[in-house]
Amino acid sequence: MTDEIAAGLRPPEPDFSTITTEELIAYREAENRARASKAARAFLGEPDDSALIDWRMIALPGRDLPVRVYRPAVGGDVALPLVVHVHGGCFVGTAVQCDWPNSILAARLPAVVVSVEHRLAAPGIALPDAAGDGWDTLVHVVRHAGEWGVDPERVAVVGESYGGLISALTAVRSREAGPRLRAQVLVNPAVDVTESMYDYPSIAEYAYRPTRALPQLQLVQRLSAPPGVDAREWSPVRFDDLSGLPPALVVVPTRDALADHGRRYAQRLREAGTEVRLSEYPGARHGFLTLPGVEPQAAAAQAEISEFLREALASTSI
């Protein structure tokens, strides 16, 4: 955000069309330090003090992965619903930037929220790697449900932006392999990394306002689907079969280059017979859910997500 750069909280935006690997890594490190700083909470929001927050390392096939875990501060021995969350950002981003919404979910549903600190895209690290982190985290926590204190029958996925893409892919994969999901929440999701990802009216309209979205999306596409990766296989809006998926809440801020990605995916889900609610927030910009300090509609969106998940994860659901 321009305001945060002006305040000295974030590094200046690089030229994404010419950025080198070294510059990308340096920018990422500086940006993520800013997002994880206490000063950034003026924009990102203060975590709910009724939630406990901690990092945990989990052993996944071939790698160890950090996850950020949110739990209600007061609880008993009853297994809680599980929400597997994936933050946005693609080549930049950290679970810490989502402390405000995730702590609210943990405290008020209540639930255990596991936020995936997935591998970030860079040369040599493409979308399949990040998607694998999301999927393997879900499988690991459900498989060890007793250890995590969660109910394996009450599970949902939530993701924003690139994390929305990973969560959408996870929901499709779970249809075939389990575990069964009760719900999916996709906030300003990017659901197309093919060359056609730019062929949406909202991208043309908001390519350079309120932020310079188009150069970033072009970098996202290059990093996500380099030569050797079939972009269509990782673009759920292009999938032939979207039937049998869990009920979806698709949250769309209207001043967002990716707004039509979300709209089109909601339409595809509905056409496939999947229960879907498309909820638009007029005037809100990309990433608004994690910016309650500057985006007035963040609280309303968070309340809607909480209520949607509360109903979906209720113990009486079948």
C-alpha cells in the first residue's frame, strides 16, 4: 500500500517486469519483515486477544513446513472444527499478515485455524509447490486430528488471493481423495494462471488503479506456470468438472483487478451444481480483508465469513 510505503513501513515497489531473482528475494524479505512488524498492525489490525497464536513446525513428505496456529484462549477437551488457511501474495506474503482475521475465527467460531506458510513463488518454485504445501498440511492435520485437538469431520479451507487459488485447488483434490470438507471460503481469489488470466474486464479496468496490479499479475503468471508446468491443470476456473465440491463463499471486492476471477469461478461452481454464495463489497480493493485499519468493509466481510463457517462447521451438519 502507498500509505505504508510513505510511512516507511514497506520497501518501495520494484519494477516487476525486470526484477531479478536476487531483487525478488531482497524485496520479499523486506516486505515480509514489514508485514510481520508491530507497526503494521495499524493497517493489518490487532489480533483478537481471546485467541492464542503460535508457530509450529510440521513434518511433511520431504520437508518441514512452518504453520501459524490460532486457538481460542479458553477451551475444554472437546475437539474443535479445523480451518486450514492460506495467505495471499504468491511471491511475497506471510501468515502473520492474517493474524487479525484468523484470530477472530479461532476465538469466535471457535476453531483451530492452521495458516500455511507455503513456499513462495520464485524461479525454481512454482505453483505446484505452494499447492502441495496447502494440501499436505490439510492431510497431515486431519490425519493427526487427536494431537491437534480437531474434529476431522468438521473441516473447511479459507484462502485469499493466491491463497484462494491454493484453497480452491485443495477443495477439488479433497473431492477425490478426502478428507471431506464442509466449506470453502475464497476471498478475492486468483483462479486462472493461464495466458487467459488477463482476459477479464476487471483486469483492464483496474490494471493500474488503485494499485499497479497488472505488472504483479504478469509476474505471478510467469512464476506460477513456468515452462514445464501446464497452467490449465492449476487453474480451477478452467477445470471441466467442478461438481461435488463443498459449499463455497466467494468474497469479491469490486475495485480489484481479480474481481472477475471470483465472479467467474462462482458462476462455474453454480453451473456445476455446487452451492455457492457470491458476496461483493462495493468500493473495496484487493486484500481488503487483511487491512481493517484502512478498509472499512473488512469487519463486515469478516463477520460474514465467520457466520458462513459457523453454520457450515456446526456439529449438526451432515
